[in-house]
Amino acid sequence: MVGPQDNPSNVPVSQAYDGDPSLASAQDIARTLAVDPKRGLDEAEVKDRLKKFGFNKLAEAPQVPGWKKFLLQFKDPLVYLLLAATAISLVAWFIERAHSPAGSGESLPFDAIVIVLILVLNAVLGYIQEARAEQAVDALARMTAPQTSVLRGGRVLHVDTTEVVPGDILVLSEGDTISADGRILTSASLRIAEASLTGESVPVSKRAETLEQAKALGDRFNMVFNGTAVTQGTGRAIVTATGMRTQVGRIADMLSQTDDDATPLQREMAHVSKILGIAVCIIAVVVLIALAAMSGFHSLDDVIESLLLAVSLAVAAVPEGLATILTVVLALGVQRMAKHHAIVKKLSSVETLGSASVICSDKTGTLTRNEMTVERVVTASGSVQITGTGYAPNGHMIAMDDSDAIPDGVRDEVVCTLGAGILANDGELREGAEPGAWEIVGDPTEVSLIVAGRKVKADRRYAGFSRVAEIPFTSERKRMSVVARDAADSDHLTIFSKGAPDVLLTHCTRIRVDGAVRPLTQGDRQTILANVESLSDQAYRTLGQAYRPLGTSSLAQIPGITTNAAGQVTEMADQSDVVESELIWAGMVAIIDPPRTEVRDSIAEAHRAGIRTVMITGDHPRTAARIATDLGIVEDGGRALTGDQLDAFTSEKELDQATADVSVYARVAPEHKLTIVKSLQRQGNIVAMTGDGVNDAPAVKSADIGVAMGITGTEVTKESASMILADDNFSTIVDAVREGRGIFDNIRKFLRYLLSSNMGEVFTVFGGVVFAGFLGITQPGSQSVTVPLLATQLLWINLLTDAAPALAMGVDPSTEDVMGRRPRTMNERVVNREMWGDVLFIGVIMAIVTLVGMDMHLAGGLFTDRSVGGSHEYQMVEARTMGFTILVFAQMFNALASRSHLQSAFNGLFSNRMLWGAIVVSVLLQLIVIYVPFLNTAFGTTPLGPQAWIECVALAVFVLVASELRKAVLRLMGNGPM
């Protein structure tokens, strides 16, 4: 190890090289970090640096304890209101017990107990559903390779990645995952896939030279970065940053500074809860003031009755089942989406995706397959298209003009071209453990040549060739060559080369045409270069292939080759100009990372639904524009903006004007993705951001809903997302949008039902108190208030009607046009003006029919007394039972009416069998409460006679009749069916 005397600058060892390591020589960095590149650190120094700098891992967010997650379930204004009602009920019970004769009054505070049990049940359900979602995400998470090869004490060791420290020498080879940021020391054909960090789909060649000026991450050829992977070659790098100081760590730090915003559904539910809470408080105050003004409080009983009235109003106003039903409906949606490979981490995110107006997506691996594919082969006699995408060797060649026959000459040239590509190749294609699953080793571009060669059976023609020598690819040479021997003709060697067409062409003097070889003319060169330019304009990456029979059986016999004293050939790479001369041009291939085949239809479906798709990538603008055009994101010739152009905007207004029109962004940094998402949100969009790489994570977290790829996605991105796609399929996002829209429609249905039903209860209590004198709702010999319905009856109604029917409405079948309308805007309320109209109208009708039914069984009211006789106290019990039952039946009819704001309830009346089952169950439970003796005592009910049942049904059905009449009028006014 380098000692202090070898560090003349006396710069203290730090966790990361101060400044940009790419601008300093590897020797300077080694001196600064006090390490000998030939020996690495020793174990004692490693331990010291671990103590000083910590483990090589990203900072983890503190885990929220289970008890806190459970308590967060109670964080809701409606819950606070019910807790206040519980406290009032307890106070009233204690006062009543203290001033009542022994043995009289309720032995337990049943009202308070029932309310608390409901709240706890809701909290438990919400906690369980969120815990299940977290478990699904944990099961999906895949751990990265835990071992890293480093040079320590002169030996190559395999150590835990968390124990890598600044100054360690990374030993890199094909297939390795890089565990820290580092400066290249040495490299041999080293290429690294950096798509997860930079978005660049093509692996980047790495070398040790020092940069002359600062460049973007994707252009720092002398640096390696944490989380990227070696696809080809070998090399060594000195670690300059670990943990949170790496580029990945900086992005993770950006995430920690990004706040989690409430989803639109969460904001809307908070708004509804706030309105209900304020409304019930106002109504309670108005009623109490009215009572005080009319009769005053003359005794402690008056105070107790007033407190119980406040409890009744609170219980009537609050749909206790709202939180439970919302949780269950979202959870059922989550389960359906999980079956379609979408894992939702937060229940409220389901509805948000259904409201999305813009989907921002990364290109590589999300819209494309992240599998380089040879699509065309161009030779002297013509060109062909190679069918099939990805690494499965399934496909064949077809003519570009769709003609049936391919001339034999063209076929021969194509096989020769791909044969050269197969042999001048370090990649490998393997069939995976599962049939039809293919795995690659090495550079994806090289493997694409192997795949194409198998499709046209070129591998069979060249199966007898074995490699004798290699001249590796370098960024300076821009080509690779191998010398091979054919087993069928062992006396003759052949050189096969591939590389950049313009470079390889300078080493060619002949060309293969129609199975024969002739001199390469200037016209041939111009044609080939014109084809290269044309393919490049179409975003293809081109590779040329050439070959030459050497005419000898030994490398030493090649004219111009130098050998040592023993007759052995010296370093081949130093003699490349001799070997790679007078080559025969075979042809070239056009390679691209193809779009996913199903994505185009999904984007078209999204467009039909009014959802704009935006591509954001770190790839080249021309490539991005080509892919976006193929997928239908933009029309041919659509505009693309780069990161530099985004930086040039001087105001948010200019930026917003650009992002409102442009749907393709290329060569962007993580900060740019975040900027684009924020700009779209400022325009009132609900933005979904999909991505797989670390560079996507900040934007994924800041979007209204972040969607991470489950297979190719990095752990940082998955942690930031609200939803994970287990199949990495963009089409799954559109399916999730459809599911989310259906869920949103159903949420509006059961909200209309719950709010109108509870409003009916509030108006019933309010009207029964204010108009008690007209209706005969009084206690004989008492001037205190008499509540028309008991709190326990109201709780039972809410339990009965807010549970099964509302849940059944939450899974109502989606309409066919769910993807045929535009997404709702950010300022559009879930409970909008039209719904509040429905709620108030139905609430008033429900209260009227309930109070009329009660009045019909009370003496001294507006209508004839139809009670069976008995004391006034019994008449009050019978009247309450009537009102109690009418409200239940009215809410059952309201369930049918609330499925649409304008559409008749008789359209698709029996399409939701679960709703009818819920209605039947609710009616049976109501019968039990009325006819089971001990429940009569608990709920203050009495059995009803046949005539009373006829009256109950006749009055309750008026809710459905009134709703149908109102819908008919609204449709006539031109609103149209909904």
C-alpha cells in the first residue's frame, strides 16, 4: 500500500475524490486516496475506512412501526367527529346513571361501545389491506449480487458489496454488477451497460484516458458507476465514491427531499369529510339553539336528551362504513390488478391512475424491449428484413418490397454477412431453464448478430469454424476481427471483421456480389455510405461485416506478419493493419432496440381515453423520435426536445408552453425528468410516471402516481413508486387505467348512495325535532326534546345499509365507454355539484316519507293515528319502528337509484347480482331486529302488522319514483344519459 511518503500532496484520504474524478489522472487519484493500484488496500486499512466512511449502501428510510401505521388509520375528520360523539355519549351515560334510580337506565354505554367497535373494525381492515400490499411488494423485490471482486494485498478477493471502501481496486469482468463509482485504471474491450442510470440503451466503451472537460454522465468514458453492469471485456477501477456519495446515492438523496403528495382521491375524501363535519356541527348548533329558544333547558334530563340528540345527529350524518367500503373496494381493485401483473403499494393509488391525463414513460425497457435486434441486412444486391424481435431466434428473412421470392444472390450475401457477424463475436446466446426463455452473455449488440444469424441458418454454414486469434474491439479502432479455421478446410485461415461501416470500408478493396467477388468501386463506396446515412436517419445502429481468406494454414505465414525468435506471432493487435487489409465487403446490418409489439395498441387506447403519452429518455434524439413515431406517440417528424434545450428556457411560462406541445424528450438528466413532471402538473394534469432505472426515481416519486418496472426496475425506483408492474409491460398500465376508471365510477356510485342515505337520516332527525309539535313526536308530560330515532337505530341503519349494498355498488360492472371519455380534471370534485343535488334531493324525500310514516302512527299528528292502541310510550316505539324500517327500505330503493346520476335505474337493473343479494340480506336482518324479542329491547323496536308493512314499502318506494322523475326531467333538459 502507498504510505504517507508516497503521497507528497499530503491530501487526507476522503470518502470521494473531491471534484470530478473524470478530469484527473488515475495516478493522481491513487495518490490522493493513498492506494497502490498494483496491490490495492490491505485489510487493516479497509477496516479503518469502513469505520470512517461506513458501509457501501444507500441510506434507508426509517421503518414506520406497526402501531403507528394502525393509529394512522384513525387520521380522518369523520373519525374525529365520531370520537367526539362517543365522548358525548359517555358523558350522557354517566350523568344518566348518576341521577337514575338503582337498576334503571342502560347498564352499559351501548352507543359508545358500538361506535368504537365500528371505528376499530375500519382501522383493522385498512391496516390489514395495506400490510398485504407491502408484503406483495417485498415478495417482488429482487436483491442485487452481494459479492464484488476487489484487489487487496495483491490478491483478488470476493467481498460483500457493502464492504467496498474508497480506494478499493475493483476487478471488472463480463457479467459483473458494479458496486461503487470509480475511475478506470485499465481496460480491455471494456463495455458497460448504463441504461439504468443514464437511459442510454447501447453499452458504453470505457478507457482510462483523462477527460479534457466536464461531460454528462453518459459521456464519462473513464468512469464506472454503481448499479451498472459489465457487458464485455475486463478492466480495473479505483473506487472514488461509495454509498450515498455515488451517483445513485445522489439520486436517492433527491428522493428523500421530495415530499409525498396526497392523491386526488385522498384530497377529495378529506374535503368531503370536512364538509360533513362542518355541516353536522352547524346543524347540531342550530337545533340546540332552536330548542333552547323554544322551550329552554329546565332539568338535567333536558341536558342529557340534548347531548343524545347531538350524538344522534353525528351518527346520522357520518357514513361510518365509508372508510371501510372505500378500503374494500380499492383492495378488491388491487387484487384484480395483481392478477394482471400490477402490484399497488397504496390503495388510494388505484383511483389516481384511473384519473391520469398524462403518462410519462422512459423508453429503454419500458416502451422498448431493451433487447437489441437486427431488423435489416443490406448487401450489394439488395436488402432484406429479418422478422422477430428480442433474443428468441425465431424469424426469417423477407424481401423489403413484400415480394415472395428473395434472389439467391441476395440470400447468399445475407448469410455471408451474418456469418461474419457470428464469428467476429464475443457474445453468447443460451436457452434458459424455462422452454422459450433465452439468456444472453456479453454485449446485447453482439448477441443480436448471433440471433439474426440463427434465424437465417447462417450458424449452420459456419458451424465448422473455430477461432485461432482475435484482434479486440477498441473505441479508437471501432472494429473487431477474428482469425478462424474451417474444420472442412484446415489448410486455410479466414479473417472475419465487423465494425463501424465507414471505418471498416476503408480496409476493404473487394465486394461480394451474387456469390462472386469483384473489385470495390468508388460507386460502391458511395452507395454503402448513403445506405448508412439513410439507416442512421431512421435511428438504426449500423455495423458492417467483411472477411478475407488468408490463403495460409498458419498466422506466421501471412505476408508482413512479424514473429519472435521462436517463430511465434507477436501481439496481433499491433499488426491489425496487416491482417485487416484487402478485406471483402459482405454487407451491413441495421440494429435497433425495438418497441414492444403490444405497446402501440396500448398507446392508441390511451389516446382514445384522452390520455397523452410522453416519452422521456436519455437516448439520442433521433432514436427517440423514431421509436415515438413507430409507437404512435407523435406523428412522423414530430418535435423532440433535449436536456440542453430544456435548460435554455428562462421562465416557467416558456417551459410550460413547450411541455404542453412536445411529447418526446431525449438526452435528459434525472433533474430534467423531474422538471418535466412538475411542469405538466402545473398545467393541471394528473401525471403518471413510469420508469425502471435509477435515473427515473425522482420523477417517479414526484408524479401523482409513480409506476416502476418489476423485472428490470432498480430497487431505488421500486421504493419510490406507488405501483410496480410485475411484467414490465406498458400495456398493463392501460389496463390499470381502465380498472382505475371503473373503480372511480363505482366510488361515485356508492358515495352518492351513502351521502344521500345519511342526509336522509340527518333531515329525519332534524325535521323530527324541529317539527315535533306538528308530528306528535313528544314525551307526555315533558317539555324536553324527543329524538325521532334512537342513536342505536341510526347506527344499525348505517351498519345495515352502508355495508353490503354499498360494497356491492363498489364492484358494479364497468360501462363499455369507460375508456371512451376524457379523464377528469384536477379541479373536478368526486362529489360535484350534480351529486350534491342528488344527495340533497333524495335526502329530503327520504326524510319526508320517514316522518310521514311515523306521523301516521302517532296521536296528535297531521295524519290519522293508525297505531294499534296502547300508551303514548308504546305508540312512540311503534312509530320509531315504522320510521326505522321505512328508512332501511328507502335506502334499499336508493341503492338502485344511485347507480347513475341520469340513467334510469331500470337500465341494467339485474346486471349486479351482488347488489340484489345485499338488498335481500339487509331486508332479512331488518326483519330479525323487528321480530326477535331481545333485539326489540336493544334497538327499541316492536313487531309490525301487515298493514304497517304495506305502508312501509309504499312510502319507501317513493324514493325510487321521485328519483326516476327527476332523472327524466334532467334528461329532457339535455344533459344526456349517464
